[in-house]
Amino acid sequence: MRTTESYIKVSNEARAKLARLFKVEEKTVYLALTYRRDSEKARKIRYAAVRNYGGVAMCHCPECETLHEIREGERQLMVQNFDNGIKLEIDKQTGAAVMYDRRGAVVCRRHIEKFPELSELQLYAESL
């Protein structure tokens, strides 16, 4: 199972076809496509959705103010300000990420190498 809020986007028609193909209810297809089920059949449904029915893997990203070109000395930063007061700074050259609370205290530090890691950190920031 995935830890981020991922899903596979397909049309309603494709969901109905997947349900008929796998002889399951549409609710089962929904649970498979939203990664709420991780059985062998659910994995096959996801595979078929992407391979045969134009499914697109999607990932929930929190809505927040994002500034991409902030310069702090020699550092180039991406800064995200969340509605809950959390500020996330990511050094675009090194991948070093620092999360601050509304008082400016450091909540956590991480090193980001891949986009899924950034998505997880954004979801964590949103949840605080």
C-alpha cells in the first residue's frame, strides 16, 4: 500500500468495464484504484486500468502558496507556505528541506531526492 494519497484516474465507463472484466462490483474497482485494497486482484485491476483503459496515476498535492525562485545568498529555494502556518523550504541545488512552525521553530529536516519524497513531506506539512 502507498503512504501518499495516490489514485488511478479513469473514466466512469472504464470503471464499469473493469468491474465486468474482473467480475466484481464497481466499489471494488474504486477501492483498487484508490489503493485502499492491495490484493492480487486489486493490483491486476490497477495494471489493466493503466495499460488498457487510459488510466493515469495521480497524486494528491496540498494546495499552498509556492514561491519557486527565492534566493538566499547563494542558495536557490522553493518556499511553500501552508494554511496551518507551516513553512517548507527546499534548497533546489542540494535537496535539503527544512520545515518550520508558525513561530519559526524547526519541525523537521529532510533530504529530498525524488518527487514522491517531496509529496510525502508536503502531505505531512499539511497534516500538522
